[in-house]
Amino acid sequence: MSRSDTTPLDRTASTVVAGWFDEHVATIHRFAARRIGEHGASDITADTFRIALERFDEFDPDRGHERAWLYGIASNLLRRHWRTEERRLRARLRSTTSRDVTGDPLVTVDARIDAEREVNRVISAIGGLDPDDRELLILVVWEQLSSSEAARVLGIPAGTVRSRLNRIRTDLRHQQGEAE
């Protein structure tokens, strides 16, 4: 195949995906932003269209509209994001809750098993939060930002941060009560 034979196909894929980008970028970005917040949504959106271009030859219009294919790519990226986030949360909790065991480790086995169950329950509860709420909670609890600092990071009023934190804490306490 000569170079001129492959160039039109490459141009076609680029042109088609560029058209999809123009038509669907806003909806894909909103879809991602609702799940992981504005900050990460841009990366998910960019990766969605990069993958669509890289795998253009896998798109089959007989199986559905390109919008559904793009949402599928974005969904896979979001799932990967959450798996990574959950691993990070578990590692962070392990590192902050691990203690040096002195003496006989069998004496403290019950406490360690209970602590591990509690950590898993906390991770599940945090994982079930709305992405914006999770981000706020992480900023205030783990990163030790004040309400005012978190408000600046998120671009919202400090009063909104305080009311959201109150709602989040109430919801988490309610979930904890149901789990017991």
C-alpha cells in the first residue's frame, strides 16, 4: 500500500471523530462531571475522544449510535477511575490505621478484625457518596483544609461547604446506624 492509500483513511477517522467531538463533547463532559466532579471530567472527556480515535476501526454503526459508543468508553474510564480511587483510599486508610503490634499478635486479633471491618464499612460509605461530596469530605477530613479553604478549592461559598458537610455527616451517621 502506498502512503497515499493510508492517508485518506486516517483523515477520515480524524474528521469523523472531530465531528463527534463537536457534537458530543459537552454531553460527555457533563456525564463525567456528574460522577467525578469538574476537575477530573476534562481528563475523562479528553481520554474518551482519544480512545475513540485510536479505536475508530472498532466502531460499528450497525450496533448503535456513536453517542452510545462514546458513553461506553467514558463509562469504562470512570469505572477505572473509581477502582483506582478505591485502591488509593484503602491504602491511605491502611497506612493511617496500621499500628506496630507489640507482644503476642493473637491477643489483638479481635480488635484488628473489627478495625478492618470498620475500615471496609467506611470505604464503602465514602465510595457511595456523590463525587462532589466525596471530594469535599476528603479535602476537609484527610487533607485537613478548613471550610474556607475547601470553599476556595471548590469555588463555592464557605456556608455551602459547612451545610454540605453537615448533610454528609448526617447521612454517614444514618448509614452507620443502619449497618449496625
